[in-house]
Amino acid sequence: MSIIIDKIKLKSADNRAAFEQWVTDTDYLACHDLASVERFVVSKVTDTDCDYDYVEVVKVTSLAAFEQDMQTPLFQSLVARFSELADVVETIQSDALAPGYQW
């Protein structure tokens, strides 16, 4: 299983409410239609010394499958709206050490 971690910086602090609403009302719901996505969460950073505002963690079946999903019109529509509100400042791709802990 592969994990993608993105550090996200808002383009403007004024975008915070719109970004959070878009994540909960649109981005999370769209994941249901992306076959490669097994789990997805966005977390607001509370450390004021960071140069980013949010962290998203995406668990995917494989990076190759996720790259295919990224080419779909649905994913491209998500990218278009995301890009109006924020930027990914760093991406980390990793493989989980199974089995991990599930709560």
C-alpha cells in the first residue's frame, strides 16, 4: 500500500473557510469515485511555525493506479478548484510498513 503526503499552503488566508468547505463537501465525496483511493484525510496544521497550512494523507492501492485516476476528468476538476485556493508545497510518496495500527 502506498501513502502520499502533501503539504498544502493556502494562496491567501482569506481562502481558509472556502478551502475547508470544498474539502469536506467536494474533495472527500469525490474520493468514492476514484478507484485507487482507499483513504484520504486533510488535517489543519496547528503549529504556527510551519510554512504550510494543511497536510493531506492519501492511502492508495498503488501509485500507478493513482496516476491513472489523476488523468480522469473528475480528478482534473478537483485540481482546477484546488489550484484556485492553495498550492502543494511538498509531496512525499511512501510505502506503509504493514500491518500498521487501525483504531
